[in-house]
Amino acid sequence: MPEVDAVVVGAGFAGLYMLHYLRDKLGMRVQGYEMGDGVGGTWYWNRYPGARCDSESYYYCYSFSSELEQEWEWSSKYPEQPEILRYLEHVAERFDLNRSIQFQTKVTSARFDEDRARWEIETERGDRVTARFFISAVGCLSAANLPKIPGIDRFKGDWYHTGAWPHEGVDFTGERVGLIGTGSTGIQATPMVAQQAAHLHVFQRTPNYSIPARNFLMSPEDQRRIKDNYPEIRQIARESYGGFPYKLTLRSALDDTAEDREKHFEQLWAEEGGFKFIYGSYFDLLRNPDANDTAADFIRRKIREIVKDPVVAEKLCPKDHPYGSKRPPVDTHYYETFNRDNVTLVDIRETPIEEITEKGIRTSHGEYELDAIIFATGFDAMTGSLLKIDIQGRDGLTLARKWQDGPTTYLGLQVAGFPNMFVITGPGSPSVLANMPLCIEQHVEWIGRCISHMTEEGLDAVEATAEAEEGWGEQVLRAADATLFPRANSWYLGANIPGKKRVFMPYVGGFKPYSDQCEEVADKGYEGFVFSAAGARAG
Ligand code: NA7
């Protein structure tokens, strides 16, 4: 069986940098596997109309190479999917990464051979390879969630999931389209599909709080200013709660008078747009329900102002969860779209979907005839893609069994019982609540440092202890309980997948405290991990 030092699964932001780091910085033999026929990960699969990043382009990119930073030109504040994909393709070419990746290859199993302290990895195409390290870069929002609505097989029209969109695109001109789901994706797709379709029905289960993006094309001056200030921008991001280069005020929303608060929210809504509304405003929006209400009330007022039909406006107003407790969407003309004659909102809490018929979608109110259905119904987040691989650690323990009551990790990076397996942006990591590329860089560099330490010390295997894992699990829950996040039925909790154990998965204690803790663990000789020398068993 061919032998390499590390296998990296996935070729998105995480997989590409991990591969580059291990191969080119540490001189290891690395094999990458990727299901798609090209790099890009999330940005390879999510090609639905309106797909763009909710983070701003100048920080939603790698910082590890200042040459890359300086040479790449972002066209706008929020890059569209094709531009981010081009960026990642450029990175793969620039660092000559494609030669180390086998595309169109799904990893099906990974088993830890305890005697040899090596992982045996198999793919659907029949490849078998052994590796000292098995590293998952499969992404946390990559396993599409297709709800089990009865009758989908009967539907005579076309249907699509936004997370597996046809590469050639879809033309909805003249069609009657139904779109299910009003998360970040549905909110981005709705205005675009509405422009094409003869009629669009949006099937909404939970209304969402969306902030306008205020996108703009970057001028050469904007580009210059950013490039000249990159070291400072990155520094602010690294020191911040969310990994975003926004300076959070240390003011509570309740410290301001109602008038000053309104002015502040209005400026963020009308001029800045996007994540600044939540991550660059008051520090306690996600901590204090009264502070949160001030922002939620403001957004509901905006919805009622924008949407002309008061009945529709009321249906679009979220009332059952605090603002930001579900991933906050960012939009371009989402609420305005419901003023169009060819767009109808269907409240499926009031009139639930009963089945999909040959002709369309039937709710308790009646049948909606459709030519196409778009499922913008999200992902089996954080664990879905990893659990699609049959992963077996020490003593025959499978990851599926280990995680049957919810995922457990130490620092989001390792799982007790699974030596030499690392997870990038896994459960217990702050990544999904933070600036993803920055988190990925932090994880990759920490893993790289750990592997270098092992090489220097002649160590063969590393494994998180069960105690450290338990302690981290408690820390993740404590951090969540200090916030309003657990008050929503979100994918952070696994609540979007019927039958999935409800456990709050991401670490919400903040990017900076997290990265400091990771450094401290490493500085203290990898506290909470055990190492074993060549041939010996870890633990
Ligand atoms: P999300 O945020 O999980 O949103 C999925 C949407 O689909 C949401 O409105 C769900 O309603 C709805 N949904 C899910 N299942 C069903 C069923 N069975 N019936 C009706 N409606 C359903 O996924 P996105 O793709 O929008 O965004 C994922 C992440 O990508 C996003 O958070 C960013 O990080 C980027 P619900 O709210 O559960 O009632």
C-alpha cells in the first residue's frame, strides 16, 4: 500500500492551506483528496444565483502570503462565488497544489492501525493509502440537507439544492419557481430568482433578520488603501472577538439614549451594511436580551417600512428568536423583493408543506403549481461531511459511535480515541462564528506546529485525552450559555436536522481567547494531549 506522511481530505480554503503548509513548509509527503473536479470546497459547490460571501473580500482571504495579498485584486466589497472560486484556483496554481490533489475522489473510510500508528485510507475509486496523519478539511457546511418531504420523486419539474448547483447554471426565465428556505442562502437567491422567474413562491418556515450588504465596486484607491494597511487590518482581526477587522465598541446598547442608538443603528444599516451591524456595534447584542431587543426592534421596523403589504411584512418579521442567534444573513434587496408582483411569500408555519406532488408543492392551504423547486434548506452542519466517512480510531471505536450523543473534541482540533487525526473547523472550533479563512489559518498553523514538535522530539502519535476533551466540551457549553445563541433552533445546535442530537457545537467564546488558549496549550508542552514514541500506542 502506498505510504504518505499525511492525507488531507478536501480542497477548499482549509485543505489548500494545510496541504501547502505540510508539503512546502514542513517538507512532508502529502496526498490530498477532493470530491469535486476542481479546488474551491464551498465555493466550488454553491453556484446558486446570488451566491456571494457575506464577509468582506479584503479579509475573507488568506493572510499567510503577503505577495498573494498584494497581487490579488478583489472587484467588490462582497465577492461573488465565481470570483472566490477564481481566487482559490489562483492559489492552487500559484503554490502548485493541484499536483498533490486527486480530484473526483471521495474518501470512504479511514481506519487507525494501532500497531503501526498509521491511518489506512480508502476511496470510492478503490485507492488505498496509509498515512501517519489523517486531516479533515471537509468543511462544516458541505453536507447538503435535503428534507424528507414525501413525493419528491413524483415531481415532474426540475429540483435543485443550492449546495449542489449545476455548473452550467439554471435559466428560470418564464418558469414558476418554488424556493424553500430563508436562511442566508435563500435570502441571497430570492432577489436573483425573482428577476428571472415568471413567478416565485418563497416557502418560509422561520423569518430571519437580514441586514443590507451595501455592496460596491472597489476603486483603485480602495484597493491601494487596503493593501497599504494589510498588517494593521490583520492585526485588528487577530485581536478581535470574531476575527473580523472591526473595532467593537465597549458600549452596551443600553448605555445609549434611544435617539443615539437609533442614529447608530441607522448609520450601520444605511451606510456600512453587513456584519458590522452585529460585530462592529454594541458588545452585548448577543449577551443581553434587552440589548438584543433594541437591534431586533430596529430591524423589524425596517422590514415594516420596506415591505408595502403589512400582512406580508408581519410574516417576514422574526419574533421567535433573538437577532443573531441564528447565523445573521446579509442581503441585497431581499425585503424589497416581496413588493414585486411576481413574488409570493408562503408562511409554512401557518400552512405546513404536506407533500410534493407531480405538479408542485401542496401545503395545508392548497397546491402550488411549479416548474422548478429550489431547496435552500442548508446543511447537516459541522458533523455531516465528516460522518459520511467511516472513521475508525483506537479499539475499533467509530467516530459515528463516539459522537452518537453529539460531537466532542478538544479545542475543536482532535478527538480522544483518534490519534493523529486532526479536524479543521470542526465542532468546538469558533470558525462558523468567526472570519472563516482566519480561523482556518490559525488551525492549520497550530496543527503544523504540533506536527513539527513531534518530528523534533521523535514522537509518533498524538491524541487528546478524554479529560481534556470533556473539559473543552464544558467550556464550549459554558461559553454558549453566556450568550443568547442557545435560544434559537439553529444549525449551530443541530436543530435543523430531524433526529440529530441537540448539542451546541461551535465555540462562541471568541476568536482571540480561543487562539490564545491554543497557544498556551502548545507552550505548556501540549497540555491535554498525550504523545507516544515510534511504534508505541498513544494513551
Ligand atoms: P440555513 O441557514 O440552515 O437555512 C436553511 C433554511 O431552510 C431555513 O430557513 C430553514 O428553516 C429552512 N428549512 C430547513 N429544512 C426545512 C424543511 N424541512 N422545511 C422547510 N424549511 C426548511 O442554510 P443556508 O444554506 O441558508 O445557510 C447555511 C450557511 O451558509 C449560513 O449560515 C452561512 O454560514 C453560509 P428553519 O430556520 O430551520 O425553520
